[in-house]
Amino acid sequence: MLRLLCFLLFALPVHAQTLRIAAASDLAYCIEDLNAVFKQSQPSAEFKVSLGSSGNFYTQIAAGGPFDVFLSADQAYPKQLAASGAAELSTLKPYAIGRLALWTMQPNVVLDLARLGDAGIKRIAIANPDHAPYGQAARAAMQQAGVWDTVSPKLVLGNNIAQAAQFVQTGNADVGLVAYSLLKSPALSGVGRSLLLPAQSHPPLIQAAIVTRYGKGNPLAVSYVGFLQSNTARSTLQRCGFDLPERH
């Protein structure tokens, strides 16, 4: 009987540890690569990834939502969570700088911010600036170009930057201001025409990671945020169309 019990104990599988990640949707085609690299050093790690708007995740995490790590498209939301006690300030780390691009599937659209008011452009897709950092950057870029007031009636707002890109891809918008990282993905690379906007055309989209209050008891959470500072993670992010911040 004792021998059988020992056999059963040794036959039990090693329990996987689950890391729950709330990730900005500009990471849609990069997060799996990052997780695969992380898993090489943490083979028992399993991932539950939710993609969406950083502002929406902020609201959920502030209310105690079950996420261990928040990968925001800006620094403001993680800092606000830390200030309210909903996240651990000591773990806050910038991990990427997002870039905006004009993207169209229409052959006659001129890819120029100053030409967005052209009569031939009926609908312009951006992420909702009320809660999406990419939407806020798009608004700033159009304000700097002096076309915001003119084009505002043409705007089609996505809940997040991935949905804004989907509007362009499906023809529900003539052009969009979308995350360059989405256009670098295998699914969209070479599809349509795009123009990477100068970094100076809008405030920098410095993206930050933080361990939430919910995740502070999960050792994988701190490890993951630290991993994003590694050379391997940074090269993966750069390959996916992000610029890189200085290490902190």
C-alpha cells in the first residue's frame, strides 16, 4: 500500500502557475512571442492574456479585477493605480514606446496628416481618446497638424487600437491612425499602404508594466515585469515595431 501511495505521489503532474496579464491591444501580435521566451526560463508558467484598452483595464484593476500584471500603452494609468494602492509602485517599469502610423486600404487616399480633411476621405478610424492612449496620441497628432476640428465629424472610434485597425481592414474607415506594431504583424504586414508618423508628431507613447495588488503574491508577476527589461524581450519588442525606452 505504501509503495502504491509513493507511486501515485510521484506520478502527480507539476502544477502549472498561471500568470494573468492585462495587455494593451497594440501587443496583440507580440505577446505570444514574449510569453514563449519567458516560458523558457519558467517552464511551469501558464498564461491567461486579456487584450484591450488600457483605460478599460485601469477601471477593472482599480476595482480589484483579477490580473497579476498590467501592460499599459502609457505610464499614466499604471501610475494612477499605484497611487491608489491598486498596484505596486516599486514594480513600475517602462517596457516599450509605441509608434503611430497612417494606414489605408484605399488606393486614392493620400497618406498625409494634413490631407485628412480631403473630401475623398469620409471616415477616419482612431482608438477612443477617452480611454485609449493611442487615441489620445492620434488626437494630439491631428491637433498638431491643424486638422482636428475639420476631421472630428469623420472619426470612427474603436474601443481599442486593434478595433480601429479592424475598421480600416474591413473598409469601414478609409484611413486610420493605428499602432505600427499591428502593421508589423504577420497578418497585416504588406497589407494596404502605411506611413509611420514621426515620433515628434505626438507626445511619446511610453508604455509601462506594473504588478497589481491582486498579483503581488504571485512570484511570476515580478519576474515577468523584470523579464521585459531583458535583452531578449527588448529585441522581441523592437522586432514587433516598438521603440525602446531607457532601462530603469
